[in-house]
Amino acid sequence: MNSKSTIDGQYLVLMAACLYGLNPFFAQLLFKDGLGAEMVSLYRFILPAMFLLFFLRTPRVNLAEAVRCLILGVFSGISIFGYFHALDTIPAATAILIYYSYPVFSVLIGWLVFHRRPSQNALVSAALVAIAASLTIRPEALPAGSLLAVVACFLAPIVVATQVQYLSNPRAVIPTRNRMAWITMGHVLVLLPIAIWVAPAQVLPVSTIGILAVLGIALLAAAIPQVLFMMGAPRSCADKNALTGSLELVVALLTGAILLGDHLDRLELTAMVLIVLALFIKQVKDNPVVEGVLDRRQRY
């Protein structure tokens, strides 16, 4: 992989991160319009799924990879529901910070599960993100009985981290639209039954802002960034992809402050500065922390 291709990949992941960071903004607009977490989660994926139905057809040789993408989508759908439920249950800043701690989980999962040894710089960057997240998570600010929502919210960064690690170097190469179709169908496969089981009192947005928010969360915050990420991730390294993704936190907090009037205190501002610093730490391919554990062919 040449350096130009790597840089191009990082820019695509960066653009995806900025758009993914709009998820909390659109979700909170839909909550204010009367929709619950189950419908917000479903709307995020069911509209793109309608367009991607045409790309589900898969040659026999690629069926195994399609099934892996479907499984990723199922677990991601469960985790997204948990995240949106937390956004609607506990303070938004707390849920956002829990979700965007996934670069830390990505480094750990990449090391322990995918056998990709992190460089010293990757560990330092992940530590900065962990410190940033810890600054704004205040247990005393959580409402009573919210433990389940917090636990469910932590499922999201673990699943996202696993996706980042896998999609940065998938076991088989298939067309991006085909991969997107199977992952998206995995989301719908779990979110549609959840929505039916919950039987929400309101299933449609009731205002113009709500309708625009549905389109925003489905297209701007889901479909378009997913295309950008899947095009860019294989051209970059997994650690860099995860840490670039932490920029989502900055976008999420700033849009909440500017567009929704959320208050940002000094700790949240400090967290954003730490994340930006983490992004500027160069992720190297050599100099792993532990030598001699894996074959050199597995290095990033």
C-alpha cells in the first residue's frame, strides 16, 4: 500500500467520522418529536436498506463473507438500540462519551482478538481518548435505575471497535455495495423485531423537523459515512481508523452545543482537546510494544 493511498483512505475515514458524529443530534431531534429509541434505531437503517436490497445478490464464492457481514450487522443493530436507548434515558453527554470510547476498545480488541500488536503511539493515543471519556462520565449525574442503560450503552463501543478492526482488513474482498447491503440487512433483521415487540405508540415523525431528521439520520449519519468508511478503512491501518473515528465525539458535542443549546463545561472542552491531540499522534507500523509474539507478516 503506497503512502498516497493510505492518506486518501484516512481522509475518507475522517469524512465518515464527521458525518457519524451527527447521529446524536438527529436522534435527539427525533426524541423531541415523540419517537422512541426503537423507532429512531430502525429509521437509521431501514431507509438505506430499501436501496441496498438490489445489491444483496452474492456469488457463491463470497457467501461466507456475506454471512460474516450479516452477523456484524446483527450485533451492531443490538448495540445501536442500546446506545439510542441510553441517549434517551441518561444525560446525553454521558452516553456520547461512553459510545465514543470505542478507539480504546479497538486497540484492545485488535491486540487480543485479531492479534494486531498496537504500537506505543497507538497506546498513548488510546490512553488520551480514555482520559477524555473519563472526564465527562459522572456517576453522580446518572438518574436512579439507569444501570441497565449504561451497561447497554457500553455494548456499542465494543461492537463498533470490532467492526473497525474487521473492516480494516476483512477476510475476503467483496464489492463495497454488497458488503453494505448485508451489514444493513443485519441491522434491520434485529431492529424490526425489536420495534414490533416494543409496540411504540408513535411510529412516524409528526413535524417537518422530525421528517428531515429521519432523512438526516438515515442518509447523512448512516448511509453516506458507511460508504466513505468502507472505501477508506482498507486503505489505512486499523489503529488510525479507530482514532480518527474519535473525532465523532468532537462533532457530536459541538453540534449539541451549537444547534441544541447543550452546555459544555470545562471538562468536556478538555476532553475534546485531548482527542484532537490523540489524532495528531502519528500511528506507526513498526515498534510494537511486545516483540516476538506474532509473525512479522501480521504487523500493521
